[in-house]
Amino acid sequence: MATARVAGVGMIPFTKPGKSEDWDVMAEKAVRLALADAGISYDQVQHAYAGYMYADSTAGQSVLYRIGSTGIPIINVNNNCSTGSSALYLARQMIELGAVDCALAFGFEQMVPGALGTVFQDRKGPMEIASKKFLELCTYDPSKPPTPQFFGGAGLEYQKRYGASDETFAMISVKARRHAANNPLAVFREPVTLEEVMASPNLSGPVTRLQACPPTCGAAAAVLVSASFAAKHGIKAPVEILAQSLTTDLQKTWDGQSMISLIGYDMAKEGATKVYEAAGVSPDDVDVVELHDCFTPNELVSYESLGLTPEGTAERYIRDGQNTYGGKHVVNPSGGLLSKGHPIGATGLAQCYELTHQLRGTAEKRQVEGARIALQHNLGLGGACVITLYGATR
């Protein structure tokens, strides 16, 4: 099997809803940036995968027709919040199988202010099974948005199991803003104090408003190539995908009695185990991580599901500064979803953008010194989880 290499990445600054360009313009810009970064033209791309949630069918074609019409397969992907990395997964798969030598994955989203809502009101929603499980385990508050209640419930469960304080969850937001201060593409770059995070309005459990990712508009893209394609065209592609997994919910999520499981812990653990085994590395080998911090409880439990710290030790991991510069792993140097923003279709590819620059050594003020192994975790309730392990070949 061929090894997929990241030849080029592109990303535009993420913005608040109402302040962005149209979705097709944003996506076109991100794709053009990725092509330029790779040093290739669009007519060299053999397959393309477009990720988005809030756009109509064949939106991917509409974006790419702004660049060229070459007749290639263009596949549109929607996998909730793991949409962008699902597009990346498909592109990587085609390279590894030898079906193509150059594939494009891109994602975009033009969101509206406020909490996520249901688009189609006249039919069952895809979260019906997960919502029924939530109601078995928690009391729904109709005065508050539903999604924070999933993660707030998981936070409360973690506190009951291990005694973590509310402040520990809030420390994750403080760290995210501190990292985002060095990311010119992030939405929120102003530092926040622990006191400010704690004092912001409560959403559910330990989760306050400053512990929730904002609705965001933006786009990102990546060009993947085989090593032979890179050599033939003189492309420097020093970042390779060592292993990748896409997992969905396991039966124990539905049979068990755990909100932590319901928000994707088991999917992430299963996927992480697969990529570590496939690549022959351990969590201790990982230098830098971009993980799905849509709400602070998800970041906290993901430290454990990804094997970055043993179960029940995430609070100590946070308080000892093991999740930032100078610690065991640098987690979300981009600022993560909490501060960089979360335009759903673009998120997984924005994570790829960040980790590619980290492994190239071109992340400027965000650079993790000596980074050689990078881990990406992108989660979508409903559900799907994509884990990607990258390595530097330079």
C-alpha cells in the first residue's frame, strides 16, 4: 500500500457568523491556498472530497467549478462534527489503495449564530437513538440548548467518578485562549482568566459559556499525494499519515449507563488503539495533539480515551501543565475548537493544517519544539470519530 503524504494545506481565518464571505468563496480560497502550498495545479488532482453540514447537495462541485471543471469524481461528505476528517479519511484511503496519486480534501461551513438546531422539522432526526439514551441517564432542561447538556452530563459523571473540580474544566478554556493568542486564524485570541470562565453563564453541569465552542464560519483544505507522485513532481511533502481510523459507536454505548460513553469515549479509545498499533507507536511518543474540544468535558475525557494519561488522572494532568508547552504533550496549540472556532465541515481539515505546520516546523509562535509525531482527534455525535497519526519525514 502507498503511504499518503500531506503535500499542501490551506486555511482561511475563521470568523463569527454574519462576518464571513459566502461558503463557496471561503472554500475556494482554502483550496487555492492548499494547491499553492503543494505547488500543483488543480488539473493534477484526481479525486476530491468536500465536507460540509449546512449546504445543499453537490455544494462541493459548486466550489470546485470556481477553480476548474476537469471531470474528476467529487464526493460530498457529511458526518456531523467529524465531517472534515472523514473527507480526509477518504482521500487518504484512495492514495493508500493506489487508486489515485493526488487527492484533495476540503471542508467549509457558513453557520448562523446560536446553538446548533435541527434543520428538518418534519421528520425524525438522526440523533434520535442518542437522545433516547440521554433521557435514560439525564434530565433534559428545555430552557437550555441540548448539545451542552450531553457534554455537561459527561462532566458530571466524571466528577462523580473521580472528584474533578469545576475549576479543572475551566482551566482548559484558559489554556485554549492562551494558545490561540498566537494563532492569527483563530476567532478568539484574547486571554481569559479562570475567574472569567467560571463566572460566565452556566450551560450544563460544570460547563459555562466560555467552555463551549462558538458557531463559526470558515474553510480549510489539504492535498494528499503518494510518495511517487511527490518525487515525480519535485514536491516536498515531509509529513505523512502513519495511520488513520474511522470508528462509530459500539454496542456498549447503548447497553451501558454512561454519558462519557455517549459523547464518544469508546469510539475514540477504539480508534486510538487501532492507530497506535498500526503505526507501532505509543501515546508517549506523541509530541503534539489537536483534539475535539467542542466543550471542556470532551477535552478532559479525551486525554484518557486517547491514552495521553491513565483513566482517572486527567485532573492531575491538567493541573501539572502536562497539556501545554513544557508538558508531556502540547494539546491544541491552535487554540482548538474553543478558541480557534468550529465551522463544522472545516474543523478536521483545520486540525490537519495545524499539525502539518507543526511537523514541518513552520508553526511560528505556536511551534512545538522538535515535534515529530502528531495526533488528531475529530469527533461527531451520532456518531463517528476519526483518529489520524502523522509523522515528520524531514
